[in-house]
Amino acid sequence: MLSMPNVSPSGPPMAASPLTVAVLEIDEYISNLGWDQPARLFALVDTARLRVQEPGLAAQLGLDDDSSKPAALTPIEQEELPAGTALDEFLATIAWPDAVVGCAMTVERLMLPPSAEASVPEGLDDARLTDWVAKHPDRQEVRMTVAVLRDGARESAVRLREKDSPSEVLTGAGLVPGLAEALAATFES
């Protein structure tokens, strides 16, 4: 496991849920790395439980002091995803230990505004559609951070490259339903 530095999100709402805080923390961590990043996977663990059951790891992550991280969830970055493997195939291979209460993933994608969807040529295979979108003048680069908990809770953060600012990050449980479903499936036995 790779540990993520202890970063604090740029002002989540005061009443933000621990899951929202974790998503914004991951979004900020990835934004500090810049754009054109590979997809990244994170385990979400209960911070208090981590302090008790893995004090050495908690100390390594800077979590050995109760006041150092008020959030109830700690994201822990996992090993790099295997190159050339489709995300859905990769996620289908994951089984989380009981100590992991949730997981999150960040991915970058090209998106078109709804106004451009009507002009998509019919009958393109995935590779040709990807190429067509990449060349479209209205395409937008986005980074999506999606998190799910074992209990079904979901949260997402979406950041446009052209509006790359913490104050411009959109959050909501249903912003990226396909990825949320795929992540939730990693907890099904």
C-alpha cells in the first residue's frame, strides 16, 4: 500500500459528511499532482479504528494524534493500476479486507457538452468514438473522484480542467453513477 500525504481539503462545507470530506481530500491530493494522471484507487478506512488496530501505520500517515485528522475516513492510495487493463476488468478482480469501509477512484476523461451529443456519428466503435471526441472542438477534460462505502453511501467530485480551482469542484452522490456502481460491486461477495 502507498500512503497518501495528510492533506486538508480547501474548505468543505461545515456539515460535510466524512465521505464528502474524503472525496474532496482525494480531489485536492490529485490536483496537487497536476493533470494527465493515471486512474488511481484508494481504500477508505475508519480513522479511529486505524489508530487502534494499526498504530504504526497510523503514525506513518500522521494520524497518531486524535486532533491531526478530524475526518472519520482516511484514504490510503493503492498500488498503481496495471497498464493496459480496462477499468471494469480491473475492478472486477478486487476484493477488500474487512478493515476497508469504502473505496474511491479518480479518473480523467474527455466529455462533450449535451449540445454536441446530437452530432456524434452513428456506428462508431469505442476506439473511433474516443478519437472523434478527442478531436471535437467542444470537448472538455474532467477529473472525476468517486467514492462508495460498504453501506451503499456514495459521493463524487468533478473538476473541469478549464476551471481548475477548489471552489469550482462539483460534488454530489449521483454525478458519476457508472463508476459508483463498479466501485460498489467490489464489496459484493
